[in-house]
Amino acid sequence: MVLIVHHVYFPAALKFILLITLCTLSDCYDPLDPNGNISITFDIYQRMENGYLARVTLQNYHQYRHVDTPGWKLGWTWLNNEVIWSMSGAIATDRGDCSSYSGSQMPHSCKKDPIIIDIAQDVTQNRSDHCCRSGRLSARAVDSFNSFSSFELEVRNLEEKENSLGQAPNNVTLMAPGPGYTCSPFLITDPTVSLDFGGQRQVPVLRTWKSECTYSSFLANKSPVCCVSFSTFYNPIITPCRNCSCGGCREADKNTVSCIRPGDPLRGSNDEIENNSIIECTDHMCPIRVHWHFKNNYLNHWRVKLTISNYNYNRNYSNWNVLVQHPGFNQKTTTYSFNSTKLPTLGIQDGVALLWGIDFYNSELLHSDKDRVGSVTTEILLEKDENSFTLQNGWAFPRRIYFNGENCDMPLPDTFPMLPNGSSNLRPTCIDFGLSLISLFILLLLLL
Ligand SMILES: *[C@@H]1O[C@H](CO)[C@@H](O)[C@H](O)[C@H]1NC(C)=O
Ligand SMILES: *[C@@H]1O[C@H](CO)[C@@H](O)[C@H](O)[C@H]1NC(C)=O
Ligand SMILES: *[C@@H]1O[C@H](CO)[C@@H](O)[C@H](O)[C@H]1NC(C)=O
Ligand SMILES: *[C@@H]1O[C@H](CO)[C@@H](O)[C@H](O)[C@H]1NC(C)=O
Ligand SMILES: *[C@@H]1O[C@H](CO)[C@@H](O)[C@H](O)[C@H]1NC(C)=O
Ligand SMILES: *[C@@H]1O[C@H](CO)[C@@H](O)[C@H](O)[C@H]1NC(C)=O
Ligand SMILES: *[C@@H]1O[C@H](CO)[C@@H](O)[C@H](O)[C@H]1NC(C)=O
Ligand SMILES: *[C@@H]1O[C@H](CO)[C@@H](O)[C@H](O)[C@H]1NC(C)=O
């Protein structure tokens, strides 16, 4: 058995390792979301005395990577002596040195490199259109309506040049909320056009500068945040997450409070608790575990139970999402307790499903406490494709899982749950949807 498993898996495993190596070498983009980025559009729509009015829009083009609280922080560096005279829909975090202004009204920010943050949803003053989401940007495939956010600003003190709109600021930076994003310089693009007179008249802005910020988990310098475990109805042995999948297994210094054992009181300084760094001690040491349980094998369908567990003691994940790549998602599927959608797959044969919580029910993945691990769970019913469905070779396990856009560590194929020797007890359960009535009927006939 072991030999067969190795024989079957070796090429796949080799490819996988090769892929990983290539990725780390070239800081690989995400093949499941090749166009994912956050774009920043700077639209100058009106000239002002020695300046202009502009609208800046952040648009999250990621299918499944969202920006959560404490929210985005956008920065840039002015090339000359520009100041932000006023702003609505966001604020600059620092007024800077405005001592050369003596008038009764002071500029909003005189900093050469302002940092701009969003304002809270419930603030009523100084709002602008499409503003004020507390710095959150939803993932596009989950909620495209809330995947962008805008703010407006008046810029003054441009260099005195006839008819000039000044130069685009440079060194664009985006924290969302942590590091990981690299932004291209602002470039002039086709001006953004809005429609007037019920769509009959096109009104381009005066100038549009655009920057695109791409994400790299390598730059974010995060250790993996999640791992995957498997179990099946045919084998009582659970394939656990790999040991130390998320790092942080430091046998040597047992004094570091990087994790606590269930039942222990919460130790550690307030800092550590506030920095969300306390997780439950496990062999994998991951904050998040995704468990795939192959639960039933029916005649025409098969059923999976998916559980996402949060091992943090002090961190809730709101609007979490999980992506699963598996050929079974090419067929019709029913997800019972999560919201779900299929994503387009470019050049990937497997189906890709994106799952997220249902509002006011399980869209918040709560933290663990001393009695229980916070978790959300659903069952998924997948239709069988007779040509591809098999219990062999670990086919029934996902190829890739992401939590909030971060790749989860998978168990190695040689640890997958093994099929029992005789396959007689693995026949699909007779009672299947649609067929169940017929089989009951036949059973009754036989009994009579
Ligand atoms: C950013 O996303 C947009 C929309 O998906 C896409 O057209 C553009 O090519 C992307 N840019 C980069 C650098 O990936
Ligand atoms: C916010 O609005 C108030 C009036 O509602 C105004 O006095 C103030 O200057 C505005 N702040 C900014 C930064 O524009
Ligand atoms: C802006 O970027 C340039 C080149 O990347 C760098 O030399 C310069 O120091 C940066 N300026 C600031 C203020 O960060
Ligand atoms: C993982 O850790 C557990 C306990 O710490 C140990 O029993 C087990 O053998 C380890 N597994 C591997 C594959 O090293
Ligand atoms: C927690 O964050 C604060 C600042 O936000 C930092 O000074 C401190 O070192 C962090 N503590 C840990 C344990 O990471
Ligand atoms: C997590 O959510 C629960 C329930 O809404 C709340 O009581 C708790 O304070 C939250 N924890 C954190 C760290 O936000
Ligand atoms: C599923 O998500 C969509 C988009 O976010 C939302 O409109 C819909 O209400 C959600 N369905 C449920 C049952 O939460
Ligand atoms: C299955 O076969 C292997 C080797 O042929 C044997 O070691 C193992 O005990 C068998 N398992 C069962 C459940 O019979």
C-alpha cells in the first residue's frame, strides 16, 4: 500500500515542490487571481486658484483578499510644496508644519509625505461620495459593491506655471493594514469619464493618475497563517496538520509566551494580548486550521464537512473567506451553511470555490476561549462525475486551500488517510438523493 501510494504520488509531489521553489524564487503571483491588485486612481476634476480638486479612489480588484480593520493607510510624497488644503471622506494623520500659513484657515496637512486613513462609517461630517468604510475594502468576488472607497481633497500651492496641474506625487505606499503591497508610480492614464444627462453626455475629468499596488506574502513576511487537516468516513485515523506548519515551534525556549495551553490562564503582557499574538499551543502552531472531512459517499453525490477553526485567543476574523481548489467543484455543488461562489479558472482544470460566512450567522469567526476553539462549519454536497470521481490516490482531498487569500499548509500525500484493504465496505451508500424513495419502495416490496 505504502509503495503504491509513493509510486502514484511521486510525480505530483515533485511538481508541487518544484512549483513552490519557483514561486519563492520569482515571488510568484497568485495563479488563481492573476490580476489581483488594489488600484489607486487620482482624478483631478476641477482647477482651483493655484491648485485643484481631486477624487482618489481605492479599488480592490482581488477576488478573495480583503482589507479589514484597522483599515488601509495610503501614503505618497509630494514633489514640490503642495499642501492638502482640505479633505473629505478621509483624513491625513498628521497636520505637519503649517507655520508659514498665517490666515484664519489652516491647511488640512502640510506634510510632504502625508499618510491618509479612512474615517468611520458612522461619522456624519466631511463625508464624500462612496467614502467612509472604516478602511475596509471587500474582496471583489464576495461583495463588489463594497470593494472600493473614495475620498476628495483640495490641493493648493502648486508650482507657479501657466495652466499646470502640477506633478503626480511619487512613492505611493499602501498598508492594508499590514505590509505586503508594492505600488507602481502614478502614471497618466485615460481620464476617468462620468456620464451626465442620463448617460447622454460624457464628462472626462481633467487628468487621471493611476497607481497599481500588488501584494506579495513574501514581502508581508508573514509565517503561514493556516494549515489543513483531513479525515474520511473509511479510516478512523485523522491526517493532522503538519507539525510546526506555521513556525513558532521553539522547543529550546519554553519561556516565550507564543502560545498557551488550553486551561492555562491568559498570561503574557497586555502588549502581546493586544497584538493578537496569543494562540493555543498545538503541534501545528497555526492560528487557523481548515479541516476537510469526507463524510459520505452516495451513489451520485458525495458529501464533505468543512470546518474552519480559530486558535487565536484574542482575534476574531470578520468577513473571513476560504478558497478551495478541487476538481469536484467543476460539478454542481450545494453549500449549506456558508455563502459560496465558483471562481473562473484560467488554465486550471480543477474547479475553484470561494466560501464565506453568512451575515449575522457565521461571517465572524470568533476567537477561542479556554473551553472551546472558535469555529465555523458547513457541509458541502458535490455531484459525482463518473469519469473522474475516485476514492483512490487522494483524489477526494483538495489541491489547495486559502484562508483570507493566504495559502494554507497542506499535509504531504503520504500521510493522507489510507483506503482499507478490502474495498467492499466502500460501496456508495444505497440511499441517495432522489433514489432514496425508490430504494425505500424496493425495500418495502422485498419485505412484503
Ligand atoms: C490590476 O487589476 C486590473 C483589473 O483586474 C487589471 O486590468 C490590471 O492589469 C491589474 N494590474 C496588475 C499590475 O496586475
Ligand atoms: C470638516 O467640515 C467642517 C465643517 O463641517 C469644516 O469646518 C472643516 O474644515 C472640515 N474639515 C476638513 C478637513 O475639511
Ligand atoms: C522616494 O523614492 C525614491 C526612489 O525610490 C527614493 O530615492 C526617495 O528617497 C523616496 N523619497 C522618500 C521621501 O521616501
Ligand atoms: C508531531 O508532534 C507530535 C507531538 O509533538 C509527535 O507525537 C509526532 O510524532 C510529530 N509528528 C511528526 C511527523 O514529526
Ligand atoms: C505590540 O505592539 C507594540 C506597538 O504596537 C510594540 O511596541 C510591541 O513590541 C508589540 N509586542 C509584541 C510582543 O509584538
Ligand atoms: C470577538 O467577538 C466577540 C463576540 O462578538 C466579542 O465578545 C469579543 O470581544 C471579540 N473579540 C475581539 C478580540 O474583538
Ligand atoms: C451571500 O453573499 C451575497 C454577497 O455578499 C449577499 O448579497 C447575500 O445576501 C449572501 N447570502 C447570504 C445567505 O448571506
Ligand atoms: C492492509 O494490508 C497491509 C499490508 O498488506 C497490512 O499491514 C494491514 O494490516 C492491512 N490492514 C487491514 C485493516 O487489514
